[in-house]
Amino acid sequence: MSGDGTPEVVIGAFSADRDALLSPGEAYVLDGATLGALEPTNGFAAFDLGDLSEGAGVLLQGALNAEFAGWSVADAGDVDGDGRADVIVGAFGANIFAGRAFVVFGDAIEDARATETAIDLGALTPDQGVTLTGSAILDYAGHQVAALGDLDGDGFDDIIIGAGQADGRRGETHVVFGSAIVAETGEDGDGEIALGDLSGGDGVTITGAKAQDLLGFAVSGAGDVDGDGLLDVIAGGWTGSPDGSGAQNGVGAVIFGSAILAARGTGGEIDAGTMTNREGLVIYGPEAGNALGRGLADAGDIDGDGFGDVLFGAYLSDADGIPFGGEAYLLSGAALTAETLPGLDVSVDVSDLSGGRGVRFVGADERDLTGFSVSTAGDVDGGGAPDVLVGAYGLGESGGAYLVFGEALAADFTAAGDGFFHFADMTPDEGIKILGLGEDNTAGWSVADAGDIDGDGRDDILLSSWRGDLRGSDAGEAYLVTGAAVAEAARFDGIIDIADFLPVDAFLFT
């Protein structure tokens, strides 16, 4: 965003108060170079989010009671095509939970950083950004937001906004084209897009297949799963079930970019209940109560075969007989593409991922809630393959996450692979366990790739801990763990405990 070659970090604080407003929420865009220059004290470098002076960052403030701005945040890519990265902030509680989301342009953020001013999301001008509003109360638009990339190849990056409770809780996933956002910044635009009024030219709405699916509760770009050169979309809803009863098997969907572009020219709608396997695929959790689809992510191309792989978490699963141990599914893009052959069903069975179809990551202990969050980690260990992050906010006393090295998964993408990876048996050459700070602090509630913040050539990673108490009860914390810390842990016991950080190992945001 700043053009200095160091990534910025975006952190949400959904319950923050503002003046007389209760829980309008806020988000912080932090300058990466400032973070990289922090001097550690008392074992780690701490960054107080209440002090964004001297160009350290910018505060984005919600404007309505209980709109919970910052519940979801994302890098938007370059939506307006000006060469700067932009940001998306979701506020699912706005207007009696109709919800809304804000695209804030990078140049507006840089201007605010230079003048040390906050940005009021409720008063965005079209030159600062665009507001996207949910269509009906209880839609939950903005519950999750994500970048897609430039699907239609027009030079403007496109975005995804989930509205998991829309359409009678079937859920909706809105793909909004960057060109539509840019149009709202011109002379004829007012800086606002109503998600319920998207035309095919502006975007495409994907509706869940069944009642109670909540498809759109979680959303993400998927990379190119089917290898056709177009970007694809994944969406999830943790209450979905094959019979529509809401038995919480959980549901995920892969929607191919070709289908989205086709829908753009025919009304702008895709119904996951009627789409063919050439348009997309639907995945339900193998058992009731699995809650598949609460966490999902683009995993990158782990096996290097040209097909993008994807991750789905199922955090309430009792895999291996471990109550609520949770699990996550890494699905091979090539195997998913094989499901698009003529005559095959739109549904994909993930109960058996042997033979190179993917990997089931199984939680280690009771109530670890493994898979609540998942993410690619970039290439933290420098092994040449994307690594995988799996959050487990019930892990140990404080929650945590697992970082699995991509090259350790190579054997699972062969015909001889049994499809299982047990975190209880993970060795340091396969990955790292990260433990949070403080009891019941929910570390691993969300996880993310941070890019290379400290400039050492290794990707760094982020974990959130929204119940962290360092600045007061449930004030919240986030941890940025450096690639150097991961390399050090891999040489020893494979465990990183935030409480034991050496000075160069991590940054703590409070």
C-alpha cells in the first residue's frame, strides 16, 4: 500500500466503542516497515493499537451502534487499479444485521496516515472508498469478506462479500466486480452499492442449495482449482446438511470462475442447488455436527500440479473418537477437477481422501476445536511449497494453531497416501505447534499469512486472540510470528509458546 515493499497488516476490533456509540467496531491498518523496526522489550515487541502516531498506522472507525465493523477484514487487492492495495472491512451488524462492508482505497489510507487522522467508515466519500449494503435485516452481509483477484481481466481486482443468513438462511455469496466499485467513484456514482440489486454487469450472487446452509457465512478466493486459467470462489456455512435440516454437517462450495462469468451475462445469479458439476461442486461434512465450512481458504498449489488446492475446517468433528477435537480437509484441486467429468454428481465425498485426493488434519485432544480457522501460510520454511495454517482456539490453556510445511504433505498427494495427518503425531520436520498467551484467550480464532514483514526472506504468520487480556479483560491481542521463529522451533521441539518468545521472534499487538 505504501509502496515501500513491506506488506501492511490489517487487524479488526469488532467490539470497540466510539464516543457514545456502543460496539461500532474499528479496524487498524498498520505500516509494515514500522512493525519491522520495533525494538523488543521484556521478551517480545509489543505494539499498542491505541497509538498510531508518527505514521504507524490508520484507524478505520465504524459509525453505527453494534455494527461490529472489523469482525472481518481483508486485503482487497487493487480494486481501483491505481497501483495501491486496498482494504475491505465487514460490519455484519449494521442496520439490524442487514450488514454492510466497506472498500477503503489505499491512497485514502495513505493520506490519513500522513496526516495522522482516522477514517470514519460511515462518512466515506467516493474518492475514499465505497460502501456495500445488505439487502434485508438479518442478512449478515459482511460477516466475512475476501479478495478474489481480477477474475474478468479488466485490470480491477474483484471482491467477495458473504451474507450467510440471506434468502431464508440459505445464504448468499456476492462476487462484486472491481469495475462496478470504480463506477461508484465517478461523476454518476454515489459511493454505495446495494448487494440486493446487483446486476450481472456489477456482480454475481451465489445462493445456498438448501435452507439452513448459511452458504456465505465464510468466503474466500480459491485460486484456480480447475486449471482453466480463471480464478474460482469458495464459500461455506457451518449449519448446512444434505437434507436441509440444519444438522450442522456443514457445507462448502467451490464455484468455478467460468460459471461466474457466464452468470454475469445471464442475470447475475447462481443457485448452488441447481448448478451442475461443470459450474461448481458442493461438499457436506461427513457427519452431523461436523460444522464443516466455518473456516475455509485458498491453500495455493501445494503439490505443484497446476491445480489450486483448498482448505475447509470442521471444528466440531469428533474425528478419531476425540470429542470436538476438530479436523480440517485439504482438498486436491486435481481431484476436485476430476469430479467435473460428465455423468458425475455435484456433491463431493470427503470422508475418504486417500489415493492423493487430499489430507484430513485430525485434532490432537478433546475440545481443541481444530479447524475453526484455516489459511495458507505462504512459504514460511522456504521449502518451495505453500505451507498450511490450522487454527485450534481450544488448544491447551490459551488456544493456538498448527503450521504444517507444504513439502511434508507431498506423500499425501500420491496414490499411496492414506489421506490422514494427525497433529498428535506431528514432528518438527513436518510442522510447528504455536501456543497463545494466557488462559482461555482463544488464540487461533483466526489465522493468516502476513507476508514478509521483517524483510528476512521468510514469510511471517498472524494469529488473533480476541479474548486476550494484556490491556484489560477481553481487550484482545494478535500475534505476528516470524519465519525466523518457526525455523528455530523446527530445529528443536517444534513448539512455539508465545509466553516464551525470544526478542526477535514475534510482535504482539494489543
